[in-house]
Amino acid sequence: MPSLMPVLFLTHGSPLWIQDPTLKAELHAWGRELPQPKALLVISAHWQTPQLTLGERGRHHQLIYDFSGFPPELYQLQYPAPGALELATRLGQLLGFPLAQDSSRGLDHGVWVPLYHLWPEAEVPLLQLSLPDWKPAEIFALGQDLAPLRQEGVLIIASGSTTHNLRELNWAEEAEPKGWALEFDQWVKEVVETKDLASLLAWEQKAPQAQRAHPTIEHFTPLLISAGAGWNSPVRFPITGFAYGALSKRMIQWG
């Protein structure tokens, strides 16, 4: 087991991405490069709560098909990863306070769509932690608090989107990237590479085209958690590019 696991930020995109052969190949290749984790701790933009909450823990996970109007076969997919009961217990110890629990909460598509190709055997124990409604500095600090798990074989994953303006998507996959999306995507790259924490935490004011890239903030906020957990590690971008003209596919790995 490596002494320090990496930290990932995933752009989970459209549920249709699970059928995209190019992205499937990219995720498979990335997954093969990653060390085998003892467990996965995943935070998704699609589960927001006022306080930190744990999802289902002690059994094989059920999926939430939290989308509509997509091909029927997507609603038949399964990702029966085992629960991570020990990790749930460890989180309470690490954070120093008991976490709320929602034992009926399955995995939303922000979790299972990318993991379906990163770990296609669904063999790694998995725990989903909710995305709390906190300020940016508090979210970053949460990532820092979770960072010791990296030394315990836990791979921390935050799932959101580098850009997320659904109203400006052009569903033609070959559509040229829009200027505002390119500008915001490049800013994210530069801020993460140069470790400009002040700008990252004030991204709504500092980033070009911030409100256009994220009319609501929940798909950017997970990046702050992964950044907090991995901030002092080397950074790379295993998958980049654009889909639908406005959706950046940029994914980030620390460590």
C-alpha cells in the first residue's frame, strides 16, 4: 500500500458519458495508473446537506438514477460496490464529532457514472459523504481535515464539474468550445498549478466568467474539498478537453 494515496477531482458530466467510448478508455487508463485503495471516500455535488452526513455503509450500494429523459439502459446499470463501515467509524474519530447518517441514501450519478469506468469491477469499499452548505474556506478546511486518510489507504474523491452551465450546452459532441468556458477552465488550471489559494477561495469574485461557468456553485464546491486534501502534493490533469461546447472535462489529481 503506498504511503500516501492521491486525491481526485472528477468532472462527472452527463450520464451519457458512461456510454462514451473515448471517455471510457480515458477513465480505464487513469484507473489502471492509480494505486489500489483500501477504500474510497466520495463527495458529490448531487448530495447537499446543511451538515455532514454519511450515506449507506454496511452493504452493497444501491444507485440513485437522479436524471430523466435518457436512454432506458442507463436505468438498468448497477454498481454494487461494498460499503465501508470501518471508514464511517474512522471519519467520526478523525473529525472529532459524530456525523449524521442517512442509511437509505444510495449513490447518485455524480458518484457512479465516473467510478463505473475508473473501477469497473466495483470491488473497492465505498462511502459517500454529503457536501455541506459551508463557506469556501470551511470547505477547503474540511479537505485538510480529511487528508490524514490518505496515509491510511483511503482515496478521497470529489465529484463536480469544472464548468457547469447546462443552459449553454450544445448537444452536438463536436461543438467548438465557447470562449467563456475556455477562459474559466484555463483559470482553474493556473490557480491549481500555482497554488493560489486566496484566488481559489474567492473564485466567485476572482475567476473570469465565474457566474457564467457556474450559475449555481454546487458543482464547483467539491473541487475545494479535494484541493484541501491534496494541496501540498504535485498536481496533474489526467483528462482535459470539452464536450457540448461548454462543459470542460478537466479532471485533477493531486499526488
